[in-house]
Amino acid sequence: MKNFAIIIILFQSFQFVNAQYDFAETQNFLVTTKITNPDQEQSPYVINLVRSEDDSQKISTLTIEDTELFEGVFISTLEDPGLEGVSEVIKMEIEYLGCCAHVEAYYYMIKENNTIVALPEIRNIYCENSDTDFQYIFPNQEYGIKGNILATQTFYKETVKDIKYVNLKQSFAWNDGVVQDSKTTAITGY
């Protein structure tokens, strides 16, 4: 019985260690919204990604043109992504609902000196039986490569948590605080 309890504790510890390198919901950042023309029926929204403690520090400003299908904004962070000089990565997802969900994902790397480095936008479409999505993978995450940011397409078996394989689409090298195209020809995981 004692051995069984030790195995459970080790398993849960492994899950915790693995979970700390995934994006998690956060209260440290929020989105402010402004309607550009309140007199217009479907006026575009201007949204600002800001720090919770100081909304005067704008990290990003985007405009939502299709307000009829706009569903919401979701913010998560990845602490310690494994890139030198980067303390965390913010992922802001903007969702539109029609017959399928259209999600625009914006990634912002916060450097230790509080400057922001934005990565190219990623777009996903999720329909009823979708089994794939596009995302960035950072060095401290599963399938990550030291010193690289990977733009990947992930294929799932049955559920989003059950990965079938990961396909590398593009790799960016992180060199002294600059994102550059990389020649890494890495991964397909099974």
C-alpha cells in the first residue's frame, strides 16, 4: 500500500511539472474595449491588451471589425518559456462564432526589461470534428527545441489532450532578444 501511495505522489508531481510549462489562464493582463462609433449599429471595437495593475501600459491594440460574429477574448500566459531574457509569453485569442469557430491567436513575449516582442498571428478554424490546430511551441514545452520558437500544426487522436503527432511549419531562432528565421528542421512526434 505504501508503494502505491508513492507511485501516486510521483505521478501527480510529474503532472504538475508538465503542467507548469503549458499556457494557463491569468489575471495579470486584461482587455479594455472601446466602441469606435457608438451611433453606428455595428461599429468596430478597439481592444487594448494591458497589465491588470496599470491599464495605461498598452501591450497591444487591435480592431475588431466583425462585431456581429465576435464572441470573446481569452488571455493565457506561459511563464519561463525557456528563452534567454524572456520572463513570460502572453497568448491572446480572439474568437468569432459562425458555423465554425474562427480564432486569431496573438503571442507577445515579455522580455526581462519589460519590452514586448510580438510573433506573427496564427489563425485556427474549429468545426465540429476538427482534429488539428496551429500554435507556437516554446523550448520548455513538450516538443520544444532549445533556443527556438516553433510554429507547429498539432494533430489530435480523440481529444485535444491526446496528441497524435506534431508537424513543424516554421522555426524561429531566439538570438540576443531578436526573433530570426531558423534552419532547424526538427520534429514530428508520435
